[in-house]
Amino acid sequence: MTQTTRASNKIVMDDKQNNLWESFWQSKTSFYKEHLYQVTTQWELYEYIKFQYLAGIFSPQQRTPSLECGCGSAGVSLHLASRGYQTTMLDKAGSALQLAQYSFDYYGQKGFFVRGDVLSLPFPDNCFEAVMSFGLLEHFVDVRPVLGEMVRVLKPGGVLFADIVPGRFSVQTLADLFFNIPLVALYAIFTFKWKKGWGWIRQRLSPEFFENRFSRQEYHAFLKEAGLEGTVIKGNNPFPRLILPQFLERVFVGILKRFLALWQRFDRSDTWFSNNFWCRGWWAYGQKPKH
């Protein structure tokens, strides 16, 4: 295969992925229907847990300028904004930014919304105290240019934080195989919605969205290569996401809330089991050198 052909194939792949993300966010509605702090869905709970973890890493200054790359619905930035942070959200999908801005407007929060590419961030060097991404890095064949841009716009002494959910075996794999997929199959059979059910199952077994399979050690090396120091990659979230009807969703979230202490203990632990096997994903972070 010639270099020109490889480049053409990459452009086609990028265009397909961009269209998928645009359609994905167009199909979503605001995740926060009730009070911002009255968590009633798994999504809201996961966003809140991420914010709590970040609170122990970021600068205690209340007005720390932050950037969320590939923001999607920008749930974590919404929590930051509600506590006085200066927040900037960037996404390539216009539909994602519309959804994020709707949530900010609904709760009367201020933020800056920028449409742009994480491979070429439209910001000058050294302008953010904190740069974040949630479920972004795993969707790139090569994450190093993305990390390079995120570090470039980070101020010296600032923190880069990434929530990585790679395509790997985890507690979520078990939940999909033994709970989510059988439940969706039964739903499709009894409601005669076979096409919809099979579409969801096929997406779980073979996602349309590209996911790399870099190891935890490889991601650690990428962070160091980007110039970060004090780098950490820890396993997070011992509980899988379950596909549930709305009334059971509230019940399940209520149960998860009772185990928050166990959840947070798992996220703080540093064992092979918690970092490599059971966890749904990794939290990776490091600091840009001050000099």
C-alpha cells in the first residue's frame, strides 16, 4: 500500500468517525433533567465521581481556568462551573457543543464553547491550569499528537487529567455478556423490536467507534513522552454500567450510592487487580514541569 493510499484511507476513516460522533450527540438529550446535585442516573453518578476525584488533584484556587477536550455533554465541566471554575469546552461535533451549552444554560452556568480539533487546539501556549479529557484518548490510532497539544496549552505547573476507557476486558465485559446483552435480547424478542435490539448488541460486540488497545504501561510511556512529570495511571470504577428501565435505574443508583465508600477506596487503591483486571477504565494524570 502506497503512502498516498494510506493517507486517503485515514481521511475516509476520520470522516466516518466524525459523522458517527455528530449523529451520536444529535440523538442525545440533556443528561441533567433534575437538580444538578440530585443524582438519579448512572451517567450522572459517574460524572459526579469524576468531579470528586478531580477535586483532590486540581489546584484549590476556585477560579482555575480549565479546558475539557472532546467535551461531549460536558458533565464534569458543568460541576466545575457550578463551583466557580472558569471552564472552556472544546469538541469537533457541533451537536455535542449544543448539548453541553443547553445544560449550562439550564443551570445558569457560564462557560466558553469552542468547536475545534484536539489535534490542533485553537489556543495559545500555556493558557490553562487544567486540561481534561473523558473517554477521548482511546479513540485515536496515535494518542501522542493529542497529548502533545493538550500539554502545549497547559500552563507550567498545571495538571493534565484523562479518563481512558480502552477496548479491553473488564468488569464491563462481564456485565455485557451475562446481563446487558441477554436483557436486550429478551426485550427485542418480547417487543418484536428485533432490528433495534440486534443493532445495540452488535454495537456492544463490535463498536463502530474506533478504540485503540494500548496497555496501561504504554499509556504511561505516552504521558512521559509528552513531557509530564509525576505521572499516575490508576484503575477506576469497580461497578459496570447496566442497561435498565427507568424505574430500576433509580433503584440501582441508590444501591451504588450506598457503596460509594467502597467505590472510592477501589479508585484510590494501587494493586494489580484494581489497575489492570477489574476496573472499567483508567484515570491518568501528570503535571507539566514548572521550568
